Amino acid sequence: MDINVLRSVATVVSFLTFIGIVWWAYSSRRSSDFSEAANLPFEQD
């Protein structure tokens, strides 16, 4: 196994991780949590 195979595997794993994070961030289950967090700076104490 040479270095180019390891680089290819690392690239694929990194890309899949990125896609997973994007999917998690834009999922409909997380939408309410993120919109609530987005409004935190505007809430009055």
C-alpha cells in the first residue's frame, strides 16, 4: 500500500464526513434547534 492509496482513502473519508455534517445540519429534525439558537442573541434577559 503506497502513499497515494492512503491519500485517496483519506480524501474519500474526509468527503464522506463533510457530507454527513452537511446532511446533519440541514436535516428537518435539527431545524427548530438551529432557529432557536439563531435567535439567542436577540432575547432580552
